[in-house]
Amino acid sequence: MNIPSPLESVHYKELDFSVKRDDLIDPFVSGNKWRKLKYAFEEAADKSVLVTFGGAYSNHLLALAAAGAKFGKSTFAFVRGEKVSNEILFLCKQFGMEFQFVDRESYRDKKKLFKEAFGNNESAYFIGEGGSGIQGERGCVEIISELTEQYTDIFCAAGTGTTALGVFKGLQKHIPNAHLHIVPVVKNLNLEQKFTELYPTAGNYTIHEQYLFGGYAKVNSELLDFCSDFTKKTGILIDPVYTGKMFFALIKTMEQKTLSKSSKILGIHTGGTLGILGFRERFLF
Ligand SMILES: *Cc1c(COP(=O)(O)O)cnc(C)c1O
């Protein structure tokens, strides 16, 4: 894996900022998904099959499939919903992952699914959906401990919030004066609650709720146009589910000039760029 991931200076729309290119950690085990899997792989050193859960377009499934192949593990995924085929699952299969599609109701009880299929298999190891959990957070702290420069404002996307919590932990330790800008990409994340429980007195983060575009994987033409323009002008591929919304928020915030003139801004590219393939028919040619 390409760790530490590169830092890149970007000039876009007359604005200057840096990007932590976690998307370049690996073409398939990309971004925060490797950060979140790293310690699970350590813990599963003596296991042979890694079992996880995800939607049919999950970056996490692809990351696990590719990392499993690289490190000599079998991988198995319970996929939410009816049987489908798409680009991401096709790639997972190429990396040797096996699947079972499960209806939305059964999908909720992941421990039960695991127990029924792998309960007697001592060499099977359970990895939560999206690699969430404390190991995942621990891996994400390293996004910050790797930085070689000081930043005042850092932007990251939030799906479950594991990455944001890990990044915030890293900031408290390494750059306590920095401000974290969190851009939720799913509705009703309740991150505010988690943060106030863990950091009741911290004022150095903002949850930008206004860049949701209606919810998870919801898009409009403004967002799609932004993703195309950003990619064309910077050479950095972004997708409309995660990093598209995050960079949209970063650019809008910089344009509003509410940040101090001397601020040094960093966007964390959490990877997942292949997710854009699922949108190819939404982009107008
Ligand atoms: C999964 C994912 C996220 C969300 O990470 P959380 O830790 O669940 O908040 C952000 N960006 C990309 C590209 C992802 O694939």
C-alpha cells in the first residue's frame, strides 16, 4: 500500500488548498477503506476467511476483496438487497470474493447472518459493515499523524462518521488548533450527538448539513457538473456520493470567505472513485 499517501497542492477556481490523496493508497483498496481495514487485518492474522457486509456498490466490499487477495485471505460478503450485477461486484469477484445476497430485513441482523453461515468456522473473522468500529477509527487517526504540514481547516466526508471521529482524534493530538469541517453524505447521521458525548467542550468542528443533496447517493445536475469540472481542471477524480459533496462544500466554504485569510486548507480525498461508474448514465454527454 502507498502509505503515507501523497499530499498535493491544488489550484482550482482561483483558490489554493491541499489534498491528502488517500485515493492513491491503492487503486482498489482505496482511501479510508484501507485505513479502516488495516487493524482488522492485523487482528485476523491467523484467520483464513474474512466476512463482511455491504450494499451492492460498496467501496468497502471492493477494498476487502482486493486486500484479501493481496494478503492471502478468502473473502465473503453478505450483500444487501436483490441479486444484481454491476461493475463493483464484478471487480470483487475478480479478486475472489464470494457473495450471498440477503433481503433488507435479514440484512439488519449481521451477527445472526454470520453465526448461521460461519458459526462453526474458527477461521472466519467478522468485519462490520463499512469497516466501522474502534479499529477503523484507530486507522483513520493516521491520516492526520502522517501529515507533514500544519493546516488550519480540514474537510472530510462522513458516511458512518468513523473516519471523521478518527480524524478528529488525530487532530486533538497533533494539530489541536485545527478546525474539522465534516460533510455528512447520509441523512440523520446524528454525528453531533456522538461528538458532544465524546468531546463535550470542543468547539473546533463544524458539521455542514447543507451539502447533502437530498441524501445518500442523491445527486443533482449542479453536483454532477461540479464533479466533472473539478476532475477536468485538477486531474483528481471524485465521485458524487462522497468526495464530490466534500469538495463541493470545501469550495463553497472557501468562496464564502468566512475562513481567515491566513488559513491553510486541506481536503481529505477518502477514495472510492470507482463509485462514479454507477452514475455513468446520469452524466449528460
Ligand atoms: C465509505 C466512504 C466514506 C465514509 O466513511 P465513514 O467512515 O463511514 O464516515 C467517505 N468517503 C469514501 C470515498 C468512502 O468510500
